[in-house]
Amino acid sequence: MKLKLALKRSLLVVGIALAGVALTACGSSSSLSKNGTYRSELKQSKQLTIGLEGTYPPYSYRKDGKLTGFEVELGKAVAKKLGVKANFVPTKWDSLIAGLGSGKYDVVLNNITQTPERRKQYLFSKPYVYSRYVLITRSGSNAIKTTADIKDKKFAEATGSDNELIAKKFGAVIVPQEQFQTSLDLIKQGRAQGAINAESALLTYAKDNSIKGLKYRLLKDSEQKPAKISGLFNKKSPKLKDKFNKVLDQLRKDGTLKRLSQKYFSKDITTK
């Protein structure tokens, strides 16, 4: 999402067993069909069910009531290559990863960062975005000049998000919120002193919304490395993850990833 600056997660440890998953292995289903698409391993639904929030421009959001965004178009492109339809299931973040664990989705595309903790519980695709972070504060305030100044300051972050993890790493006191817009409003109102989010999310948001009253700076790689954004899979779906990776390679090679990135982020952030 886009001023919901990016990136999430303090892993919700989900021990729910995967039941009723739409995906079932289909033998040699990883081979290419005559039309160049992968034979689907979705025997019943014939669709790729994708979990996302749908409230985080430009990754996934609604425009004129229709779900759109970088990850929405990416999901459709992947599903087409797999020979199935994309079925999107918008869900709040605090239930999103749990839904993957319980088999509600085949994959989650929601600006999710790879972390060691998550890799213990889930599978990740190859990265399709390398996202840098920004530090957002109130205009006219000099209370936070460097990341060292974040300690003990109130930061508006989504519960369980990567942004929250990073803010906590710098010693912030978290003010929980659900929407990026809310984070910005809290900073403008002085109820929070800052927020950390994705550069891409902020710039996208600023295209159609005023950020008057706010200022931001890009965090250096030495302060926080860019996040590797990937698709998240249940550990019981390694074959689907491998197929997803093969399709990503195709979409990168044919220029689709770059085109979508330039469309939604105004620059290519799909490579390191």
C-alpha cells in the first residue's frame, strides 16, 4: 500500500493444521502445456486463491470499488501462467497469515517481508520487490533527526507489521493502528511522533493526497536494509511455491515485473 508505508510482521505463531486446502498435487503438473502455461495442480477450484488486505496502495487497494494494485496485477499474471483464475480474498492483516495456516488461501501477496522467524513456519517465493523504508515525522519538529532519536518516541504502526518490528528495534513506543492514513493523521495531530513505512507506499499516497504537515527521509541501507517482498506459502505447498518461482522468472524475463513496478511505483523496484 499508498501511504500505508510498507512492511510488516512480528510473526503470529500459527499451529493450525492445513485442512481442506484447494491445492492437491497433480503428478507431473509442473510441466508446461502447449499454450505455455503450467498445468494447474488445482483439481477442484481451478483457481489460485490469494490472500491480501486490499487497503494498501499501490500493492492492493480499491479504485472506484474495484480491487487493483501491483500485487493484484501480479497475482492475475501468475494465475494466467498457471492456467487458472485468480481469486482474491481481502482480509485484515491480523488474520491474514493465520488464514494461510488454516488453508484459507493458496498464497498471500501482501507486501510481506522475508524474516527468519517466518521462514521457520512458512515458505517464501523469490523476491518480486526490494522495498526501502522512510522515516515520517511532523513538519517543524526536530525531535527525531536520526534513528537514534526514535527511542521512547510514540510511533503509529500496524500491529504485527514489519514496520512495527523496525520501530521497536529502534526503541519506539507503538501506537497501534490499522490504516496508513490513520498513522499520518496521528502524526499530524501530535498523538504520535512518527512512523516507519515503505518509500513506495508514501510516494504513491502522495500522488493523490496531501502530505502537508509531514516530512520524511529515506533510511540508509546501513540503518535498515531494503525489505525482500515475496509471496508467502504454507509449508505443505512446496510444489506450488516452485511453480510460482518459475512464473516469476518468466515475468521478470519478459519485462512484466518491470512494467508493473513503473506503473505503480514510478520506478523499477523489482531488482536489488
